[in-house]
Amino acid sequence: MIIAWIGTGVMGRPMALHLAKAGHQVTVYNRTTAKTAGMAPDVKIETDIPSCVKTADVVFSMVGYPEDVEAVYRTVMKHAKPGAILVDMTTSSPSLAVKLYQEARTKGFDMLDAPVTGGDLGAINRTLSIMVGGDKDVFEKVLPLLEKLGARINHMGGPGSGQHTKLANQTAIAGAVAGVAEALMYASAKQLDPYRVISVLTGGSAHSWQAEINGPKMIDKDYRPGFYVKHYLKDLKLALAEKEDLSLPVLEQVTRAYELLAKHGYADMGTQAIIEYYLRKML
Amino acid sequence: MIIAWIGTGVMGRPMALHLAKAGHQVTVYNRTTAKTAGMAPDVKIETDIPSCVKTADVVFSMVGYPEDVEAVYRTVMKHAKPGAILVDMTTSSPSLAVKLYQEARTKGFDMLDAPVTGGDLGAINRTLSIMVGGDKDVFEKVLPLLEKLGARINHMGGPGSGQHTKLANQTAIAGAVAGVAEALMYASAKQLDPYRVISVLTGGSAHSWQAEINGPKMIDKDYRPGFYVKHYLKDLKLALAEKEDLSLPVLEQVTRAYELLAKHGYADMGTQAIIEYYLRKML
């Protein structure tokens, strides 16, 4: 299978290499060319999108923001081979995913939205969870490729459903991570040993991945990014933009917190930095 | 060891029986006498607190609300044996715990606050997590008894620290359970298969006990109580009452949700009924 891969950041780079290792002919493109350094000869490197995609059976993308996705596919759809399958793995706008799907169909392509969870470690260790929206038969065609990238792959429904699922996931995280931060603020005000509190929390019905992994980082003020504040904020804003008339007050509250964190210089830190929203009384 | 046990509800009853099974002489009292039915001959049943506590080395209580705790110990401290250790396992007010501790010390008793997590199943299966506040040497004296009741027992600090830890735990749950409810509301609005969404959530950084256990119950509208709305609301209000000048917006938001749920007839249902706060637009 001839594969084009657009976007070789911390996620895209190991993913493209997994496909190459699986025996596929992979050509990569990245806007910042430095990020493709060292990938050859496992993959072929191109410095423009048309050259990258022109012979590909499947075009994958893993870029930054919805506007990047839109710009990439404006070019891809001009230069890709008729009948190519386009798979956007960026966490992006569900509405944009639907729009691009329709445009792709009009131009003789198939298209899937397939955002992931699991972070850079998931990408490296092929343990990603991949949530796919689009036509079932197209999903089945690319499933063998997705299985080289992740451990759990779910077809969630028509176009946009992958993105919607990812946004539901990020919404659940919003409550969990804020709950842990507020519990630690309370514990600290009451002079409790915070590590012992995390150990109690993770032993029962307060247990969460956020308490277990991000709780200790909050205590240690270790804000090195597992998942960037700026990227999470993008996701939260997408969820708010898509929620229509639903009232989701916790999502709204936590989005405000991350907006303030980004404004106060925490954009490039990990999401556990939400504790600073409380410590620095940004409220 | 001669033990008095006050409060034989869904939690207290199996706990008292565990101590009796461990070979201790246990005398129980419950305000509603029907709830002690069938406990004899494993334990001795008394119908007033003075008779229940008068010879006990250790007095345990597991009752409903802080006002019940206060009333119980007003009587207990008049009739217990000098030097008895008093252990309140109710989730109650940390300030009240400190006040009762001081009163107990003045009157020649020792006292611990020792609330639990793990629910009725934890009480039955002896898998409770027990969070203890009070003097370390007193904690060590009753530790062999607590080990008959739970799997994880932590001394958290001075009087009130057990209660504070429990309230921190409940604060973390507030975010997690609301996050799951909001994620499911979003998923439902986008016509996603909610069971598949829960499966995605529980496979990554959105994972929580609340998503795993209460998520499917929310989908099924199965509001049978694991943990009652009315009891959780009590805990949330205690946390707000104790937080002083801390700003904990998610805790505040979720407390409002449970207040409205209680007002709308959900007080005797399980905490997963929070989904009705969104479905019925109580906001």
C-alpha cells in the first residue's frame, strides 16, 4: 500500500514509522521540515503536499488545529489520486470533518475522521485508542493500517463521529482533572499529606486516571507536558462550539480555567497545571 | 475486647457483625430497632445507648448526619466507661469531630474520626477504605479492630483529618461524576452509541471509577442506590461549609446539581441520577 503521511510531530512521526515498519511505502510531509529529520530512509520525505500525496492510496494527516486540517485538505484534494482514502487523525472540528467528507465524496475520494487518545507514549507503543467516523466499508479498508497504530479501534458512526467521541472524552476529562485539583486544594488547606490523600482517592470510587497520573504531578508542581494546555484548550473550545443548546456547566467552567492558564503563560505546560489556576487564584 | 456499636444500617450492620465474628463481644443499638432484627445471637441488642455503651472498651458509631453524631455522643459521653475509645465512622463534619474530640479528652475518653469509602459492598466484603483522624497512639490501639472492617486503613493526622480526607475524596468524585454525565449528554446529542463511548472513555486518560461503574447506569437510567443522592449531598455541603475562602467552582456547581436533584425527588436514588439534572434541564 502506498501511504502519504502529513504531519510528523510528536504523534505523527512514530505513527508514520510504524506503517513503514509494517512494510508499506510511506512518504511524509511536514510544514516545518526539520521535524522530518532522520526519518529517511524508512520513509521518503517530500517538502510539498502535492509531491507527498500524488501516488498515495491512503493519505493520513496528524496536524495541529482545524485551520491546518482545512488548509492541508484543500491542497490534498487537488493533488491526490482519484479514489484515494483520506484519513484525518488530528483532533479537530466535527463540523469540519463532515464538510471535508462531503467535499471528498464530491471529488471522488473517501474520507474518515480518526482522532486518537493515548498521547505520545501511545503513539510510540502502538497503544492508542482510535475513534473513527465515516463510512463503515471505508473504515474496514483502512482498519489493517489503523491496527498498526493503536490497540483499540472503534468505528463510532458516520462522518464527524470520531471527532464527537473524542470531544465527549475530553469533556469527561474536564470534570475529572478539575475534581482532583479541587480535592488537592481542599486537602492542602486542611494540612493533609497530599500523597496520602491521592492514595486514598485512587483506592475507591474517586479513582481516575487523572488522580493517579496527574494528581502526584500537581502536588510536585511538575508541569512538564504529557498533554499540552494549549491543545486541550483547543479541544475544550471545540466541544463548547459543538454543544449547541446543551448546558454543560462543568465543561464551561473548566474551559474558562484553561483559557486563563493559557493567558498566564501555561499554554506549553501539561494539563495538570490546572492546579495553578487555583493556587494563583485566577478565578 | 468489649465493643459497643451504634447504628446498624446498611453499613453498620455488616461491620458490627464482622467484629463479632472476629471473637469480640459486641453490643449494638439502633434508633430504629427493626434494623437490629436477626443480629442476635451474634451480637447483643440493646434498645438504649446507655445500656449499649456502659461496659464497652471501644464505642463505634455509624449513623446518618452530623446532628445524629452530636446527639449520640452527648449520651455516650455520659454513660461510657472511663478510658473508653470512641470511634465515629459516620461521614460527618470535621469541625464537629474536633469539638467532640476535645470534649472526649476533657471527660477522660479518647476519640477518633474514621469515615469510610467503599459503600455497602465494601462493608460486607471488608474492602472499605478507612480514613482516620485523631491521636496516633489511639489509632494504633484500634487498628486491629479497623483491620477487621476494611482493606486500606490510613491515619491522616489529628482530629478531623479523617473527615477532611473523606471530604477531599467526595470533592474529586464531584468532578468525575459530572464529567461523565456531561460527556454522555454530549455523546447523546451527537447520536453516538453511549456504551461504545463509555468503552472509549474507560480505555484512556478519561478513565474513572465513575465512568466505569456509574456511566452504564446513567445510560440505562438505573438509579438504584449504590450511594444515595441525599448522603452525597450531605457530604458536598459539609465540604462547602469547611472550605473557608477556597474557591472550588466545580464542587459548588455539582453541589447545586445535587440540591436540585434532591428537591426534584431523587434524594433516595443513587448518585448516578445526576444525569437527570441534565436530562430534565434543572439548571
